[in-house]
Amino acid sequence: MHHNRVLADAVLVLHGLVVLFNIGALPVIWVGYFRKWRFVRNPYFRWAHLLLLGFVVGETVCGLNCPLTLLEGALRVAGGEPAGQPGGFVARWLERLIFWDAPPAVFILAYGLFFALVVFTFFRVRPEPLWGRSRPDETRS
């Protein structure tokens, strides 16, 4: 069915946006820290970044496939495409950008190191509290 292929491409685009967010948020936080951009301390933005990347690291360490990858694959098969084959031109290029062929240990190491940088940044460039205001004696860097 054609609509399943369109949905599969939409899931792939969403996956690409998640990857862009996970990678791009870190340099944006640091640039924003030095330029005094308030939004880089937004707790929802920062917790979403930390938890989403933590999820990626966790699933990688456990050897699990990303739910978006599984959903995209199921939609492609339901749409009559062979498993693991992206549909159109854009889908093929997004697939090449997102998915690389390397041993799992490479991804575990890369994601783990990147996550360590994100955790360091979380404590160095602290987000505002989720609820309530900062205490007056709390120092911000």
C-alpha cells in the first residue's frame, strides 16, 4: 500500500530529526552558554536531550534496535518494499546519513563518549529547575 511507504518515509525523516537534535543540541548549548542565550537552560529542552540520548546509549549497549527503525521497517514491508530498503531518493540518502555499517563496539564507544560530554555539559551549563525557581544562594556558571 502506498500510504505505508509515505508513512515509512515520514518515520525516517522523524528519525533524522531526532539524530540532528541529539547531535546538534550539544554545540548549540555551548554556543548559547557563551552568548548568554536563555533557552539553552530551558529544563524541557535539556532534559529531553539528556534522556533521549541516554535512551539511545541504553538501547545500543543492550543490542536493541531503535523503535523508529523497527516502525519504519514494518511500514516498508507493509507497503510492499523489501525489508531494509528505503523507498525514494530522499529516503535512500537519509538512510545513508543515519545508518552506518560498523561493529557494535564502535557505536557503543562513540555514543558513550558523546553521552559523557552531554552529562558533563548538563552539570556545567545547568538547566533551570523543572519546578519552581532557583534558590538565591545557587550559583550559575
